[in-house]
Amino acid sequence: MLASAASRGKVRSLVSLGRRLSTNQPGSPDRPPPETFAPLPDNELEPPVEQQRWRPRKDPSGSSVLLFPGQGSQFVGMGRGLLKYPNVKEMFTVAQKILGYDLLSLCLEGPEKELMKTVHCQPAVFVTSLAAVERLNHVNPKAIETCVAAAGFSVGEFAALVFSGAVNYAEALYAVKVRAEAMQKASELVPSGMLSVIGRPQAQYKYACLQAKEHCKSLGVEEPVCSVANYLFPDGRVIAGHQKALDFLQQNSRRLQFIRTKPLPVSGAFHTELMQSATEPLREVLRQVEIRHPEINVYSNVDGKRYMNESHVRKQLVKQLVSPVKWEQTLHEIYERTQGEKFPHTYEVGPGKQLGATLQKCNRKAFTNYAHVEVTTYED
């Protein structure tokens, strides 16, 4: 059950909406203080056509793209370099009220075993990533003002939607909490996991998964699951499913044309049908969350295409749980250019640099304008 309207209102008064968290500071010239903002009325959810068109006409080299990381990027100490920036402490205070535990302490001090749990790391990555936006706005406000697109990996998609103005910070965090708890429960139903795979050009991932499922059936596993869960970069995949299927893939990696396999430190087979039981709790909470039209392009993990409207956001966020993350396809969609056209500046906002590594493998030219926003040390 979503927090009551009264408690949501209290949370909203602490944290301003979406991108306004960063782009509208009290005392800024010609900008009213955050608390004067209210949700847009229904007739303003769709911006005028001319507003939708003006952004792509700008010189791409003068614009920016923000990428938000997902689960697996977390580490103890993240957020230490962000606390002096506007709104960050408030964000963690709000998080403590919504989550019921001290998220800031967990991020800064651990213990690592607790931070690694799905129920904790998803909210931690979400909040730390949006806190990194505050740093970026402080050291390079133009990067925020000229942002034309955002994308997030798995749970990072919620942060991207908050930044875009589509979802309120507090409500999105509550939805992330429900999502993480549901995914944790789904993970505990059967032994399962995720396997990072780098294959040779001739590797056939779907055929390898089919062989792994046949192996599971021979061991008595009913309705085995093994499928590509993440498309990262050319010849880079994450395969997820029953643990016995993943064991088979590792044991037969050479025959399957896999160069390297590495189990991921996660609790279950995310982005496969083994997450089916988590979809209804997320669907229910998203029904209660106010969603508006994004102010910039935000891209869905499900198909790599940008979100079109409110119902599209609700539908795709639920579908994302049981569908592969098409990150490689998303990057192609964002950075597709005609010959000679310039690339935008790209900022990875949040812990880790994994998204920068995938961008380098997918598009070297786009990567030349990449920067990571540090979350552990201070910058002036």
C-alpha cells in the first residue's frame, strides 16, 4: 500500500519535483523556490508540439545525455563526496522516512553484505545517482540545462524518469522499495542467478541457453529458465536463469564459444520469467504513482525506444522485470548519427563506471565526450 496522501504531501514539501530538484535552487535568478512547484494539471501533461521539437535542432555537441547505473554498481563509501551539495542530505532524510532505515549510513559504512542485498542496493543506487545529479548541477550547471536525453540501466530507469520530471522523487523511491522487495522474494523461490558472458563472434547465445535448459530437464528441473537478460555490447551478454543452467554454461563455455564467464553478485535471475511474481506488486504501486510526460527523451530498457506517454511508462516498467535489458540497442538509439554529425556530452551519474565501459564498446566516437560524476570525493 502506497503511503497516505498526507504523508506523500509531507515528503513532497521536502523535495522538489523531478529535474527541478537540481535546476531550480532557492535564490537562483528568475527561479522560484522549489516548494512553489505543484504537480502539473492534466491539460499540461503533454507539452506543445513546438516544445517537443526544439531540442533535437540544437547543435548536438552543445547538449548532454545522462546515464543512470543499475544494481551491481553499488559499493560501500558511495555518496561520501556528495553530502555538501544542495538537497543531498534532504534526499537521504526523505529516504530514511520512506524506507524505514538509515540509507546514508548503509551507503557510507556498510556492512557490505547488507548493502549488496537487492532490497537495499536498489534504493541505494537510485538515491546516490540522483545525488550525483546535484553535484553535476553544482560543478557544471550547463550539463543539466542542455540535457536532451536520459537512460537508466534496470533500476536506473527510475532515476532517469525522476530527472526527466516524469515522476516525483519520493513516489519513485517508494516504487523502487516495492520493486526491490518483490524481486528479493522472487529470487528466493528457486536457486537462480546471472552470468556475465563475453563470447566469440560466432557464439550463439540462444542456442547455448536452449542446451542449458535441456540439461536442466535431464536433471529433473521442471520448466527450466535460461535466457539472455542483458544485451550490453557486441558479444557482451548477461545470461540468467536456474543455477543449474548457469553451471552448465560455465562448464561448457569453451564448446559454446564463450571467451569468459563470470557469475554476478546478485540474488536471482533478474529480467527473466523467474521474476514473474514481482510484476503484480510493482504494477499495483505504479497505479498509485503520479506520472507526467517527461521533459526530455527517456529510453526504455524493454525495446530501447523513448517513452511516449504516462501509460507507456507504467506498462514498460513492469514489463522490464521479465524482459531483457536492451542496453546496447538503447545506446544505438540515443547516439545514432549521420556521417560527420557531432555527439553530445555524456555523463554517467551514480556509482561505478560500467555504463561508460559499455558505451566505449558500442560507440567509440560517442565515448570521447564521456565523463563520470564522482560519488566518493569532493570537487569544487
